[in-house]
Amino acid sequence: MDRIRWKWAIVIIITILFPMGISMTSTFPTPTVAWADEIGSNEVQGKVVTIQTNVFRKGTIVVKSDQTGKTYTFYVGRRTIYVPHRYPSVQETVKVKYIDDRGFLKATRVEIMQGT
């Protein structure tokens, strides 16, 4: 007898919580593409505002976008690829490919645009 009550309790809980879970997920806003005006998905082209790196090749690069005028802070590390193989200077035009890692923009490739 006790086993039947538990089964019914589980069925009732599932029938109540499942619709509540569905309605809660539909009330939260869905993420949208915030960088739709840039040159591509996960790609920004602009001028370097500041660059800070340390001995361990970790740091940040702040880039002001040519398309939107927004500034983006990209985290760089030892896996970041620089083309050509050097750090960019301030006021140089760069094209940054990045990933969004839990809200942090991590640069995977920094290409220094020649002739700018």
C-alpha cells in the first residue's frame, strides 16, 4: 500500500513541476546576437586602444570597433595566435576572432592589418 502512494505522489509531482518548468523557460529572454553589426560572427575589426600583457603572455586587448564604435575587451593568453607573430601596437588596426567563454571574450586569433 505504501508503495502505491509513492508512485502516485511522484506522478502528481511530475505533472505539476513539468509544466512549471516549461513556463519558466519561456519567460526568460532568449539570447540574441549582440554583435550582428560587426564584420562576422565572433569577429571584430578595429583599432587597438590599450594592450596589457605580462611575462606569461596573458592579458587583455581593448579594441574599438570600426563598424559600431563600441569598445571590446578581449582576453589573450598563450593560445592566442598573432599574425604576423608579434603583439599589436596602440592605434594599429586589427581583426580579432574570439570565443565567448561564459561572458568573457577570449581572443583566438589577432590579425594585424597591413598598410593601416
